[in-house]
Amino acid sequence: MLVVVAVMKAKAGMEQELEKALKEMVPKVEAEKDTFVYTLHRAKKEPGKFLMYEKYTNKEALTQHSSTPYFMELFGKIGSMLDGAPVIDIYEDLVGIREKK
């Protein structure tokens, strides 16, 4: 499994617009077969800072996700809303617990 962590910060006054655009991605990504987790988080102390936590079966699944029309559309749409470039890190899944319900 591959884990992607993307951190984005909204320009002042663009926080709600960025949040809305990022939230709109979730139902689109949900249909991707090899995407297991795609979760948006907002920083408690900095409401304009967002973290997207993503989990894919492999590199090919991540490549597929990154090449979808809606992914490319998102980055075209949010570019002017961002305060700096997103910070994106890719991790290898090693061990953990499953989400408890």
C-alpha cells in the first residue's frame, strides 16, 4: 500500500472555497477501484490549512488517480486559492490498526 499526505493552505479569505473544492473530490474518488482511503482534514489551530490523507493499493493506482480528468480539474481550480504550493509526501504502509466503528 502507498499512503499520500498532501497539505494545502488557503490564501486569506479563500478558506471556504478551498474546503468546498476539496470536499467535492471525495465522491468522485470514491468510485476508484484501487483507492482505499481519501480523507480530508482541517487543522484545528489553523482553519485555512487542510490535510488530505490518501491510501492506494500500489503506484499504478496512484498514477491512475492522478491522471483522472477531475484530479486535473481540481488543481486548475484551486491554484489561485492556495497560499504556496501543496506539500505532498508519499509513504509506504508498514503497520497499523483498522478504523474502529
